[in-house]
Amino acid sequence: MYKVIINPHWEIRRDAGSPLDTAALLGLLKSIQETGSIAQAAQNVGLSYRYAWGLLREAEKIFGNSLMNTGRGRGTSLTPLADKLIWADRRIAARLSPTLESLASELESELGKITSEWPDALRLDASHGFAVAALLNRINDAQLPIELRYRNSTDAVVALSRGECALAGFHVPLGEFERLAAARYTHWLDPKTHCLIHLAVRNQGLFVAPGNPKRIRGLPDLVLDGVRFVNRQEGSGTRMLLELMLAKAPISPNDITGFETAEFTHSAVAAYIASGMADVGVGVQTAAQQFGLDFIPLVSERYFFAVSTASLETPLMQQVIAILQSSSFRDAVNQLAGYDASDTGKILSLTEAFGATQPNPKSALKSL
């Protein structure tokens, strides 16, 4: 079975000069950051000491600024410019990785179909998340033919209703906003033909810089002077949840600086804040931990896969369910910060998931 990997790649040039390939430079800078030694960093990334020095000097010539602080007995540290380059690379990866993973999955599927090695792939549409990524790792290890599309929760469920995918990932908050949020998705699901597979419970909250320098305690602080916010894109479940909470407060989005600045993943929001471009955003706890940010809990939510009931007995779906219900996968999910796998793999009807009295989709959607 083919496995396609597409990584972000970027170059820098000044005016009409030759472009600088950042791949080797960034690897060297990250190693210098870890070791405090150019010689050790060069060895770690497989470069000669002479080549490493030449690469650093070439980059400094382009920027017109130093990338390193050196001193006798003090080792080598990175300048703010070098730190910014590393954070830029992390933001690029966080922002583009879901798109590139989806493209890689499409290519794998097409290659498999052409060579007859992958005739019947099962398509998964889901928003980018850490438990979803953990599941995909297990599916890849088992060499199951899965075609991935990362897209927001609403689009995923709509795709399922149209027969365009077999699994649609979406998340619904627990508590007072559950009914309205669920209506967004049950509008597209038929209790007679669809059911749900529980993936995990996870914590959503505010990301803030280490030590919380802006002293942010909750949503009311988003409107304070000097507080810069970074949002999720329209259509995402996280943005929908935030808008429900702001309406309840009530807080006008117009009073929040940066409300229209949007990123497409939890990791991208965290990277944006960690690089100093914003002070606060909303996302899952795992992303905050990933980028060394403080986390202020707001709400817990359940993440589901919606599926056609008729597809549950197909051999490929049965293999996916077996992975979801395995103790090793539950252990992997429980190791993610802010995730709970107690009900992972449980199959539920819409009524069992959201109660006997379903919201009226049309009236509930008017409230969103």
C-alpha cells in the first residue's frame, strides 16, 4: 500500500537575490536552540561545521541581522530574529498540515485505484483533532484503505448526508449549549438511517501565554484594551461554540480585537499565540500543552463520528470499529491532555446521544 507524505517547504529571498532554502537552516537553528553549540548542532543535523557556519552567514547576509548571540563561556543562543523564524515554521506546519495530509490521502487513494492495490477505500471527513490523528495513525499501522478529508464539522456531516463519505466527525459541547449545537448537525442526520460512534470527551478553553501576562480569566476579558484575539474559521464547531457563549454573556464580537482573524486548526491558534501574534484564543487543551501555553477551561465536549447504520456491518467499517474499541487506542486517547476515552468506541443512536426530545432543526438553527 502506498504512503504519501507532503511536508511544508518555504524559501526566503531578498530583492532579486538567490533564494535561501530554509529547511537546512531551520534544522540547524532548532538544534542550536537545544544544544547551545554550533558544532554540536551541526553534527546533530548531519552538516559539517564549515557548511553550518556558511549557511548561518548566508542567512544573516539576507536579513542584515545576526541570528546568534555568542560569547566566551556562555555558549551560543538564538536572537529574536532566529526565534521568529522557528515560530514561523511551526505556524506554517500547524496551518498547512491538515490540508497537506488530506491531499496526501487523496493521492494515496488515486494511486491505489490505478494499481488495483486500494480498490475500496473508506472515506473519513472530520475536523482536525488529536484523537482523530491518533486514530489515523492506528489505521495506517493496520494498512486499512482510508481516504481522509479534513474539513469543518458542519461540512463533514453534510457530506455524510449526501453519501460522499462513510464517517463524519463533529463535536458537541456538554451542558447548556448542547441542544443548540446538536441541532446544527442533526438537521442533516436521519435517526432511521444514521447512528454515532463516540470518539472522546475533550476540554475546550482559552489559550494564553505562559504565566498569563494579560491576566485573562474568562470570556469577559476578551474585550479588554490591549488584548488581541485569534479565532477559528467560520463553520468550525469551535467557532460556533464560542459564538453561543458570547451571545449568552452577552458580549459583542465587534468589541473583541482580532475576532475576524481566523486559523483552521487548534494547533494553528496555539502557534499564533505562542509566537506573540495574539494574546488569547479558543481550542482544545492538547494544543495548549503542545505549544507550552497556559489553559483556562471553558467547557467539555463530546466528539462523534456519524455513520450510516447500514455501513456498520461492512468488513472495513468493522475493522475501524475494532480499532476504536481496542484498549490500546483508548490508552492512546487518555494520554492526550484534556481527553477522556471512557466511552470511546461506543455506538449510539441519535436519541441515546442527545435525548429522546430532539431539537427542531429549523427553529434551533435560527438561534445559532
